[in-house]
Amino acid sequence: MKKKNPIVLAAGIVLLAAGIVFGITAYRSSYAESRVLGDTLTSLNAAISEAEELNAASGGETDARPETDLTALREQKDRVSAEKLSLERPYSYALILAFTGIAVTAAGIYILIKGQTPNPKADLVKLAQAGLLAALCYIGFAFFKIDMPGHVAFHFGNVFCVLAALLIGGFWGGLAGAVGMTVADLTTAYVTSAPKTFLLKLCIGLITGLVAHGIFHLADASDKKKIAGVTILASSCGMAFNIVAEPLVGYFYKTYLLGIPQDLMKIITQLSILTTSVNALLAVVFASLFYLALRPALKKAGLLVTEKKDPVSPQK
């Protein structure tokens, strides 16, 4: 009988420790500076509003000074916003590192308890599939979204998060969604939301995959009604979790980790519930349609994977 390999658990602990240390350091330095710039942005927004009112009151008459002042204020706001985002990134990276450490540590504990070891060949196939789906998650959020106040948006990213879990299982599908959506956050104005996104999208994948493959064995089903029913049920379970977790986790995350005042967070949370519900409905409908359309071709090509084919094999 082979000895159980604790390397995954050890890697998770190292990542978690590094994330915590990095996070504390970044919070006290760059993120603290970004909070100051946030106050500056608030003042600039007020000044821009005042200048816009003054410009509207002038009716575009001969005096061009109000318009010049407004242009200068907007340029200053853009510069401050860009600097603020660059200062927020280190803290966001640190939190992502810490959350990754938690996930890897949990996976390491699971592997030790179950006595399982990685299967490199299956890993490579799943990694390629997860990479493609992560790219689709990124595209779904970065290019198919409508931004709303409070750093929330209507988007198609969750569609591919759920689809990934249906196609390649909970762990790899969740990882694809987490990576794709997190990268999308980090490359847009949603930098500070990236760590929360990583955690929640991973959980969406795990829940969807558990219901679809772990409980109902979707890939092995042959009855068309059962396939459609399980697909919709699994997608609904994953997004039902998101409807509850997104505003709830978002409230505590932004209040206690980002330091956004609670009165503002109440408004953001109410708006988040609306956008999350719409995004959930879109995800359930389109992910189910995409999966049901792709399933026959993937099954014929031998690419329809199940939880049983996840990249782990029992120790002998």
C-alpha cells in the first residue's frame, strides 16, 4: 500500500500563509493609500457635478471657462481612478492567494482522507478543457455586461461558470469559472471584487457539479427527460446559492475586508440582489440550453466526462 502524499496539503498551507502575510502588508500600505484616493475621488465627483450644473446654467454662452474646468476635472478624475486601481491590486492579489490556499488545503485534506493520488493523463485533458471554459467565462463577463452603480453588473459570465461544471465536473468546472471571472475582474474596474469572485464562482461550480454528477450522474443518464431535468436542477442549485451568497458574502467582504461604510453597503446589497437574480436566470436558461445542445456531440467524441472520471485514482 502506497503512502499518502501530503504535497497538496502542504502547498495549500504555504499558499494560505503567504496570502495572509502578503494581505496584511498590502492592507497597511498600498490599500490604505487607495482609501485616501477614494476620498479624493468623492471630492472630484462632487466638483464635476457642480461644474456640470454651472455649465448647464451658462447655456453654452461665450465664457468657455466652465467647460475648460470641467474637462480638467474629468482628466484629474481619470488619473486618480487609474492610480487607485493600481494601489488596490496588491491587496486583491493577496486575498486571492489566501482563498486559493484555503481551497488547495481543503483539497489536500480530502485527498489524504480518501487516499487518492493525481492521474497526470486525466489532469492534462481536464486542464485543457478548463482553460477553454475559463476563457469563455472571461469573455462572458468582460465583453457581455452592463455595468451598474456599486460595482455590480448584468453579465453572461455565470452562464459559462455553470456550463463548465456541467461539462467537466464540479472541481474543474468551478476552477474554470473562478479563474476566468477573477481575471476579468482584475483587468477591469472590479479589481477589489476579484477575491470574492474567485471564492463564489468556485463554489458555484462545486455545487452544480455535485448535484449534476455526484448525485444524479448526469453524464451516464440516457433518458432525455431526466437529462433535461437534472441539467436545469443542477444549474438552478448553483445559481440559487449565488443569489443568497453574492449579496450576503459581498456585504461582509466589502464591509470588513474592504472597509466600505455599512450604510453604503446596504444600498449596494439591495442592488446586488436584483442583478444577481437576473444573472442567475440567464445562467440557468442559457447554460442548460448550451449543455443540452453540446451533449450529443461530446458524447459521440468521448469527451463527456463524469465525476467518476475526475483526475484522481485510488491508492493501491
